[in-house]
Amino acid sequence: MALSTASSSSIKKIDPDDVLFNNINSTKIITLNRPSKLNSLNWSMIAKLKQRLADYSKRENLTKLVIQKSNGRAFCAGGDVASCAINNTSGNIDDSISLFKEEYSLDYLLATYPKPIVSFQNGITMGGGVGLSIHTPFRIATENTRFAMPEMDIGFFPDVGTSFALNKVVPSSFGWYLALTGENLNGWDNYYIGLSTHFIKAEKLNSLEDSLVQLELSGDEGDYDKVNNLLESFSEPLPAGYKFKFSIDQLKLIERIFNEDSTLEQIFEDLSKEGSDFALATLATLNKKSPLSLKVALTVLQRGSRSDIKEALSRELTAASEFMRDSDFNEGVSSKLIKKSKNLPQWKYKSSEQVTNKEILRFVRINPKLNLEKHFNITFNQYPWNYGLPRFDEIKTLIDQKLSKREIIRFLETHKIYKKKVGLKHHLDLVLQLKTELSGEKLKWKI
């Protein structure tokens, strides 16, 4: 859910103006309107978003496109965790759990939505803001975008469906690194690695919105390509000399250490043995987190890599409900967000070795009594669309066909979606350097 500093202990308050809704032609425009709180999600916003989106989906001829945007300098900086912590310490845990159930049901609704959704990730996009946007087919980064999942800082875990998304839209190892460290990315890096599908200057967003509402859409799957073609016409070229935030050597280190078979203790040991500045800085960052949160998060991410979207969100709901009963969440939120202490929170465990497997299971074994609200009864193991740069798994499929680099480039440059993508060759070079080796004259995907 991430980091909001709202302090009311009454979670279920309704504010009539925290989300604005507009209808132009067959396009529904949703504007998050809580700028003083960085558009962080509260009960009022989640309830309205879920109800309106569900209603829009039933209006076949009246809704053909949805735009999600915001007022202020954030798209959405997270969720109302401060109110949850206050409720928990007052003994009102059920309301906190209900809030997470509503939020994750909203994320599930967005992930399975039958209409194109365009999300403007303009500004701070963290926690709950990631959940609102990462599951939608069109995610627009700008020069103002700042993406992160900082939940580990408050004794929580990466939620809002990221245990699924960070295994699917980016390589699992890199997704786990982002989730466990809380590292942030700017707009171009967000686009380049796959967390956003397009990069468009913020000054063009109003013109883009005007053009989107004028699109002639038919209400069928062809609308997705029409929306994409328009977005590509607004996209910026890759900046001259652009370099991704992480070097090839750093990405290879992440691949080696944050892998499917890693335990948290192995990650700590391997980072220490590596001894590079990057490895030691990563280790120092992880050492500040709650050992319980780290072990639960790693397990949730590992299981999420083998789960469908519904199962991943259901597991997250169990984990969130257990964290509402746990002292580390309340301690982390109180220290970081309410008291704003400069000292580290006092976590209940001093090291990961003290966290038992039995305790971890309490957080990750799906509770059948906690059910997500279903609207379309749909699930999937991979998002059914990709309008960003080619995903790593898509490039692997081409490698497995024993194509040469030249043949792969030729295929992608004639692909109806990827031929227009900014930075295609640059991105492909990174993937091939990171994930392939030569086998004779052909490329082979590294296991």
C-alpha cells in the first residue's frame, strides 16, 4: 500500500471531492484529487474508484476507454497506512483488514478490466499508485515520474499485486531487488525496464488527453492498437547518451544473488562476499529493514512468480491481514510516518535467523476466509497484452527459436507493436548482454 501520513483513526470517512469523474464522448476520465496528501489512497477513494470502474464496465456502448490521472505533484504516493496503524493499536484491526481487501479487489478489477485503461504515472508513483497503474495496459511515464515500492521501510511488504507484476513486466530478479530495497526509478528508467509502456513529456499530457477522447473507438480489441498508435505519436525519442540507472555488471550481480532459489540469509552472505560498493550499499540498505518483512516479502515474491494474478493478490491479502496483527507494521508506521523519527524502528527480531518458517507460513498461506471481490471471474499467469518494450520472456521465446541477433532485430522491427518502440535496439542490446551467450553462431539463453 505504501506511505501516506494521513492521521485520522476513522478509516471509513467519505470525502466527496477526493476523486473527480468526467465523461467525454465514450471516454471516462478519473482524476485523483487529494494533492495535499500526494493523492494517497484512502477508503473513500478506493470505494469510489471500485464502484465507478465496475459501473463503467457494464456500459458497453458508453465506455470504450478509461484515463487515470491526478492533480498535484504525485500520481499516487501510496495508501493510508497511518490510519491503519492507529486503528490497529486501538484494537480495531478489522477495519484495517477491510481497507486492504477493498484495495486489492480494486487492483484485481484493474488487472482484469475489459476496456483499455491509460494511466498517467506523472509524478510520485509509489505503493498504492503502483497498484493503480501497473496492472493497466498503458502506463505513461514522464520526466516527473518517480517509481518505488517503499513498504519495507515500515515493516510491511510489497503488495498491491506487485508479487505478480514484478515477476512479469520485469525480470524476477530485478523486480525482487526493487521490492526488497525500495529503490526508486525515474521516468526513462521506468519505461526502459518495462514498468511503463511509453514516455511522454508532462507538457503534452493535456494534448494527449484531448486526442484520446476524440479517438473513434469500436468497443473491441482493435481499440487497444488504436490507443497505442496515438500514444506512440506523442512519445519522446530516447535521450542522446541515455544510460539505464544500473550498469550491466550491477544487473548481473542482481541476477546472481536475487534468484528463485535464494534464501534471505544467502542473499546477505552473497552480497557480503561480492564486496563491491554496489553490493555493500545494497546490503546496508537491507540491514535497515525488518527481518520479518524481508523474509515474508521474499517468500511472497517467490511464490508470486508461480501464481496467477488472483492467487498472488489473495496471498497478499493474507499477508496484509497478518501484518495488521503484528507489531513491526505498527512500529514502522509510527516511527517513520507519525513520529517521523530519524532513528531506525525497533523491529521485534534482530536478525532473519530468528524468524521461523512456521511464522512465515502464517503470512503466506492463503486464508480462504479472505476473499477478493470478483467482477469478471478472470485470471491469468501473464498479462494478456504488452505495449511497452519487448519483455524479457518474449525475447527468450525468440532466442529459443535459435534466431540470430540480426534475425531478432528484423522480427521486432516489423512487429506491429514493437517496430514503433523508442529505444528498441538499445533495450535489446541490454537484454542480450545480460541474458544470452553465443552457442556457435546462435544465441543461447542463460538459465
